[in-house]
Amino acid sequence: MAMWVQGVGRSGYRLLRRQMQPKQSKTAGMQRCGYRICLLRVLRLADLPTFAANRESNHSNQTINPQTDMRKKIVAGNWKMNLNLQEGLTLANELKAALAADAPACDVVICTPFIHLAKVADAVAGTVIGVGAENCADKEKGAYTGEVSAAQVKSTGADYVILGHSERRQYYGETAELLKEKVRLALANGLKVIFCIGEVLEEREAGRQNEVVGSQLADSLFDFTADELQNIILAYEPVWAIGTGKTATSEQAEDMHAFIRGCIAGRFGEQAAENISILYGGSCKPSNARELFAKPDVDGGLIGGASLKCADFKGIIDAWK
Ligand code: PEP
């Protein structure tokens, strides 16, 4: 298993673009099969470094690349279970003022606890700031005490929802199947999904990160269509970097993002892979955001702790300038 994921990195994505046709199969089994085949093809051809080298140098020279420049650059905050309603509104209004004075060069989203959504959405309506929830139910409606449906989230004025966050997987036992259903309901109700994937420390230490992340993608997302994928944003969040102060190096992030894009190309086709935004999350801060965002496959960040202070979040947003 570890063998066939080695070498699937930034050159892998280029190789996939040249080698793979979109997989048309609809069943999960066939899709998994196509996914594995695509990785095997990458392995065989993974020693074509010139593709990656050209890509890197294009980006660092700020050459306009019509393909990578077409996908959205996004900085999204994840407030988690922090801030009461008044504190949340204060922060939203501070950010609104900061971005009105100095317009961002990327899309900006704040994902808040459910109780903040309607008021925060009102406060930032008509501005560049989008609003999202941090979760939604896997049921449409009914007797599910304490749950909040995708339709209810949408009715607050929110347009996004984070799904698959490692804290939901780890502390609330959210499985790939359950997440697939949440994604289905979120999309059906007009929400854009920020779908989180990422390996834990032991998996990285065992060299299994690509296998783990590839399976998370395949098991929750590969049954959707390329059209549906247009409303999905991916967030690669190595669990060992979340809230720990330990950031993945920009090379580690780029390798994984390129691998993820390769998986998307193998299943949904080259165009879908070029279009999808892949955010990095895990102790991202103003001091490291610029280096991370400079990588060709890193399209922005999902920000936890640093989204709770306007100056820090704005500092990360400014990394796109
Ligand atoms: C997160 O939980 O999504 C996250 C990225 O957290 P932090 O930035 O605090 O590591």
C-alpha cells in the first residue's frame, strides 16, 4: 500500500493530467478501482520532474496561469466553539470594517457556531465576507433533538458549511458514509461545502498519509458528479498540525495538495481538478501564510485559532496580496 502512494506528489498531478481520462463509472467499487489505477499509473511515471519544476517556477515568477488562476483563492475562518454571540458580532463587524478599508484579494468566509449565523450573516450582508456553519445534520428534518439541518443553515443567510472536520470525525465518530450524506444534503440545499481531510500523526509517521487522505476523498466524495463537485472546496488539515502550533512545511502541504488534485483528476477529470480550491489548515498564521499560499496547489487556508482575532485573520487574508 505504501509503495503505490510514494511519488504521487506534485509531478503526479501533471502525470495524471496527461494519462487519465475522467472515470465515468458510477458505482463506488468501480470508482475505488479507478482511483487505485490512477495512482499506479502515476507511480510508473512519477519521475518526470520537469513538469513540477516548470509549474513551481511559473508560480514564483507570478506568471499568469489561466488554469490555476481560474480557481478561487479563499481564506476561511473556523471559530469552533469559541466566542459568545456578542463577541462574535464584534469580531464580524471588526472584520467587515477592516476589509471595507482594505479590500481582500481572495474570497473570505467566516464559519461560526449555529447560534451566531443569522446575526453574523445580517451584519456582513452585502460585503465581501461569506458566512458558513461548522456542521449540519445528516437528516433532512424531523425529530432529531439538538440537530440543525442544512436547510436551516441556509435559511440564516449562510452559504457555506464545514463538513468532515477532524474534530467531528474524532470526537463525534463521524464516518465517511455519514459525511457523504451530510454533503449530499448540504449541496441539495444550496450550501457550498468545505470538506476537510487529513491524516493523524501516526499515519504520517508510518508514511500512510496519501493512502489515508485518498480514502477519505474516495469514500465520501467520489459518488458525487463533477457538477456537484463545483460546490465543494477541499481543506487539507493534517490533524497533527491543528491547534498544536506545528504547521506542515510548505513542501509537505504542496505535496499533499498535488496528490489530492491528482485524485480529483483521476475521478472527475482534469478540468474539475484545475477548478477545485484546496485550502491548507493547521496552525496557519500571518507569519507562515504567505509561504504556504505561494505553493501552486495551495489555494488558501482554513484558519482556526488565528481567525479569532481580526488582526491575525486579516494578516492571513493579506498573504494573497
Ligand atoms: C481548524 O481547526 O480548522 C484549524 C485549522 O485550526 P488551527 O488553525 O487552530 O490549527
